[in-house]
Amino acid sequence: MWQSIDCGREAIRLDDTLFTWNSNHDYTQTGTNELVRINTTRDEFNTLRAFPNNTKDNCYNVPIDAQPIRYIIRVGFYYGNYDGLSRPPTFDLFINNVKWTTVNTTINNGEPVYEEIIYYNKGSGFFKICLAHVQDGGIPIINSIETVGVSHVLYPKMETNATYNLVTRINFGGPEVRYDLETDEVYNRIWSKRSTPYANVSGLPTYFAPTLENHPPGSVLANAIESNASDPINFTIDLPQLASQSAYIVLYITKQQENSINPNQTASVKIEIDSQDQGTVHTSGYGETTVVTKYPVMVSGPTMNMTLSRADESSLPPMIAAMEVFTKWDSDKSSAAPEFFSFAYSLIILFMLLLVA
């Protein structure tokens, strides 16, 4: 089941890809629709739903398949100075009464902020996504909710009943890639562009998109980065928490098309994460991509450092086309959503106290 909600929108709309964005009406009964004052290029961020009342009912009830299945759930936030106060809010985000994260809309230089998880639906038939006020945090807002049911072909080493938080998903050497009429991204994932000091090179030919683990789109694999000579490729990835956490890391390591001048060149890449050896990968044939999954890898915030270096037996420097990093939610993650007394419930309590008196 694939659905998208344009929070704050009064009516259903079709975007440029002919994809349907639903309005609020069937999902929430609280909050107010607002227009941002600083528009973006994506229409779903030009409207938002604000929740000025501090109540436990600031929620969206999103219907899903009643069968147990994993979902990609992505929620978007963009302040856009809708209230003219120039005070981007901070608030808590919950899913099914469990705290997901604290959303800070001041990050990302004022641009839209996404929070994304891979979540296992146990057959409830809906997701409950709620926003809660925090002290001095301002009014919670939300711009978009997107859900996509996925099979176990995606990220097969993930534990079935666990929830995984997306830390980053990068398309190296190329532009941002997401679902549209010109790409072959069929799970509505967003592959972000990332600037690096390394050379941009051609990876997988754009006309050849094999069925690889996790179904990476060919438009992502068509580009890659490569280090110079024997130099390694180094990355630093910001992590969502300081404590030790279990990471799920996927590397899409590619090799350029065959060099007719020297057709016998080999490519082997040594992987290190936080200075710990994670093994050596011998890449596939020319113009092909090798998908490497490392899990579980224990890491600690605020950052994780990764190094891809040329192995001793390799005659080519390392290349990489894309990377995904997730962290697993703690199994005892059970912070319940804050409870607020409704007026009716308060009357019941008062009536019982009068009876006792």
C-alpha cells in the first residue's frame, strides 16, 4: 500500500508525476491548515498542519494493510515562516504511542526536514502518528506523510520485528534521485546528493539496471566517485544519538566499464568503520555493482567514520556509487506519548470523587 498525505491541503491533488496526494480530511480532526510564506519547489511543503492546542489528539490515523508487512514511513517538516514569527519549532514525534524522535525544524539551514523509518506493521491496520509539544518548543507542525509497503527483498538482513531509523541515503557522483517519471526508483526512496572532494566517474551504464539486493535504481548506480591513486575514500556520518547503537550499513560498490588499454585491472576494496576492519570486497565485472551489507555494526555518536581503501592486491582505487545507513531502535524503546485528560474524562473523575465523599 503506497499513499501520500499533503498535510494542510484542502483537496486531493496530482503532482508532476501524476502521483496522488491526499488531503487531511480522512486522517486527522485536530489542528489548522496553514500556508507557508517562503515557498519551496515541492508543493507538499507549501502547506502545513499546525497544532496549537496541547492535546494528546494531535495525531494522524493512517490506514495500511492489515497483513503484517514492513513499511517505509517518511514524514516531512518545513516551517516556511508560516506564522510570520521567524521561530521554527521543536517538538516530539510519536508512532503508535512510542517516541520516534524530537524534530528540530531549525536544522538543515531552514530547508525541509525528513524523518524516515522502516517499521514492521503487526497487523493493526493503521499507523498513528502524533506530535507533542515540548517546553518552549513552539507549535508542532507537519507537512507530509508517505508510506510504502515493502517486501523482504529490501534490506533482507534486517530483523523482522525491529524498527530501523534512516540516517542517510546518498547518491555519490550524481544528483538527487527520487520517484518520478524519469527514474526507476519504485519504492519512493530519496537518494540525496552529497558533495565530496573525490572525482565523479561513470559507474553502471544508465541503460542497464540489474535486479540487485535492495533494488537500487539504475539512475543512482550510473554515477560514482573514485579516489586518486592509492588514496582512500573517507566519510563522516552524523548519528542520531550519542549512546552505542547498532547500525545497518549498505554500500553499493561499483567498477567502471572495461579499460581497453589495460583490461586486466582488478578492484578490491578494504572497508573500515571507526578504525575497525570490516573485511575486503572483491568487486564484480566491469560496469557492475556489488552490494555489501554490514550488520550489526556497533557505533557511537556523534559521528561514524568510514574508510574505503585499495586492498594490496588491487590495481584500481576504490569506487562507490551509493550508501545507506540505518540505526536500529532499542528493543526496549517504549517512551509512551504524553497523556492529557480530556474534558469528559475529567468530569467522570470528578463524579467518582463526589460519590466517595
